[in-house]
Amino acid sequence: MYLAPLFTRTRMTNPLFKIRENGKYGFMNAIGEVVIEPQYVEAEDFYNGFSRVRLNDHMVPLDHLGRLLLRNVYHYVGLFEENLAKVQLVHKWGYMDERGRLVIPIQFDEAGDFSEGLAPVSTDGQYGFIDPSGNMPIIPQFDWAGEFQSGLAPVTEGDSSGYIDRNSEFAIDPLFDECQVFQDGVGVVVRQGRWGLVDKSGKLLLKPQFDLLDDYANGEFFDGMAVAVQDGKYGFVSQAGEVVVAPQYDFAGDFGEGLALVETSGKFGYINKKGEMVIKPGFADAGVFSDGLAQVKDHHDQWGFMDPHGRVVIQPMFDAVMPFRDGLSWVSIGGKWGYVNGWGDWVWREK
């Protein structure tokens, strides 16, 4: 099945792409110019302006100019969200800013990311929320808490979960076994191992009925649709809580640019948001549409790319590929990395 991209995970004005030379990692720009020389034994994709690279057994933030944030060394540095990243020293957590300064002291047992100006933290087994100044407008009082989205945050009290507002009052009563962070005004809620959807008012848009799978993005929406699994079959639901495509496929991938990958009888094709089959199953494997193209695998185990009409526009020749992002796709031939553009031209190749 398709894989998540190895390169920039969020859109940047001048995106950077991870490259490899002689086992070391660096970054290039969108026209193939090396801007950070390969020198690190491990590097992550850029996210919100920063990568993380391994230096002396620690992952250290790296900015787009190749500068390392080395004011302090931590056991762990999280991703930057709203200009702050959580950091761990021994068993406690605090937060650093984008200049590497510790702005919220190491003091918490657990810490989440900042979202809508607040971050969930725990002390003595209870969760509350802090603001970017380190003040605690919501004191620790919950057994678990997630990030705020759409003005609400999921929390757990005892065996029950619901959603609170910024005044720490329940906006959606704790009537569920589990609640997930809101996405665009919709929250995933769980009862007895099944998930459904609620809106911000607490109205049950979709009663819990779909399988809750381990290590799977249950109810995560892409292009306004979420994969829904029931009794081993895959379908789709909309953010309005409508079962748009009843579970019927052997596998389904996320929607991208109005189309989603589905598998039936060992072959892969694509449906639209009405559930109509627009590219008939006939591929050995395929991926998500991005930048107008989707990766597709032939019966010789080689990967290429096709357009939304099912026409192969970059012939299968690669051993592995990733979805297009910012005009380029990561590809691999014979264990060597490379990047191609939408016409299949090489922009950069590992020597």
C-alpha cells in the first residue's frame, strides 16, 4: 500500500527535501540544489520550519538555514507547534522556543503540544492546561487530556471521556469510553470498542459502529472523508456523519484530490466521493493522489504514476516511490534515492 512521504510534511514557501549521500543525510531545494550538505546519520523531514537530526545520540532541531538549536541538550525534543516544542530532561517535561531557549521550565510529568494557545500537561497524575507563558488557566483535575481544537479538548475522568471548553467546563458530557481531538468541527468518540462522530454541540452525528483498529488512524479525515472499517471491510464516512460508501472493500486508502484507493479481489482502483468506481481495479498496488498524480505498481513490481483518468504518465521503473509533494516525488532504484518532477524528469539522484 502507499506510504507516508519521506520529505516535507507541511507546505513551506521554499520547501526542502531530504537527500542521502554515502549514508549521510542533508537537504535540497525544489530545483535540486543542495542547501544543507549531507552530514547527519539520521534526519527527519521538515515540519513547521524545522527538521530534527541526530547529533551525539540526541535528536536536535535544525532550521532551514542548517542551524542547530544547541543551547541545551535534551533526552527528547518534540515538534514545534505554535512556536513551542516540548522537551524532556530525565523524566520531566518543559518547553523551548524556536531559538532554543527554555521558556517553560522542566517540571511536568507529561506534556502535549500547543494548540489554540494551550497545551495539556500533567502533574501528580492529573492533567490541566498551560498557556505559552507557563501559566495554568486550567488546573490539573483530569485523568487524561488531549489538545484543543475547534474550542474543545477531549478529557477523561475515571472511566468516562467527554470534551471541555476553555473554562474547563464540560461542553460535551463524559458519556464515552474515549474521545479524540476534534477535526474541523467533528470529534471521534468511542463506545465498547467502536467509533462514531459528534459535533461541537454534542450531537451524535454517527453512532459508534465502526471497528477501532490498533495502530490505525481511526476516524481521521482526509479531503473531508474518513476510512471506516466494519467486519474486515472498508468504506467511507463524511464529516457530516453520513456513511457515503458502505464497508465493502478489502482495503481502502485515504481520499486525496477527490479520489480514494480501494482494493477488491486483489486489484486496486479508485472511487470518487459518491462511491462511484472511476478507475477500474486493475493495478497490483497504488497510492494516494497528490499534485494530480498517484503512484501505481505494475505486475512486475515496478512503480510509476498515473493521472486522475487512470492514464500512466510516468512509466513504472522504480523500486519504491512516495506521493508527490510540492512538485516532486521521492523515488528509489537499486537502493539509490532520487527525486522526479511531474513529467518524470530527474531533479536529483544519489551518486
